[in-house]
Amino acid sequence: MHSERRNGKLHAVMNPQSNVEQASIEDLPRLVELLSMATGNQPDGFGDLSTLVDGVKAALEQPELCRIFVVREQGRILAMATLVTTVSTAEGGLVAMLDDLVVDPACRNQRIGSRLLQAVRRHAAAQGLLRITVMPEHLSAASRRFFQQRGFADSEMIALHFSPAAPHGS
């Protein structure tokens, strides 16, 4: 990463030698840090540190179900994306949900997210996945535009969440 001046402001610029690769368990602290930046105090338990640690660890330990991709430059993770694979009876095969795509705020507007999404899409194609879904319930307007500009289309799907561990009335 280096800096350049544009419009009188100093901007960080991603080094072309940065790599998109699969995350490892050693990356856990940085992945949790990135997710914490992105989730803040959102509803449904998002943003709880112990939940994030457990979730990232579970994802890293189950690569057959979940892949976490990172953009790494000089050993530092600048961005991450979590791709969760499942079966869709409607599609007739394997599909994925892009659960997270987070770029460090200090590294935004450098096409890092675009490069990361391209790598995720290449992986999905190589695995024969039939669809990648992004759930928009927590996306900002800018994030929604990011995905739409890269070929993601609005869908009639609406997510409803249920937590089997939580107490519920009848």
C-alpha cells in the first residue's frame, strides 16, 4: 500500500502485488476486527464479539461449507469475503451466499472490493455453483449499488430468521 495525492487529498493505493487468497486460522483476529468494523451494533446479534469469533472460527474450520477469501498485502489483510455453500432445490444444485464482503475503511475506493468479488466469482464458477446470493437487509445504499454495478440483480427472495436456541412463545 502506498499513498498518492488526488484532488488535494492523500489516498491509500493498493499495491498491484497484493494477493487474494483463502484465509487461515492465524487470520482470525484480523477477520474479527474487519467484521467488527462492518457490523457495529446491528440487530439480530451482529456485532457481538464472542459471536463473531465463534462464527469466523467455525467458517475457517469447515472449508467444504464456507470459504473466507482475503486480500493480503505485505502480510496485512485489507479485505475479506465469506462465501457459504449450500444446496438449492430451486436451482437444482449448489449455490452460495456471500455472507460478508468487508474492506478496511482506510483502504476503500481502491478497487480492492472489486478484485475480491472477482476472485469469489471465479471460485464459484470453478466449483460449479449456480448462484451467489447477497442478502441486502444490512447493506448501505452504496454497498447495494456496488453489487448491482457488478451484475447482482434484485430478487423476490426475502429472508426470515429463526434462532432454534432462543426461547419463543407459541
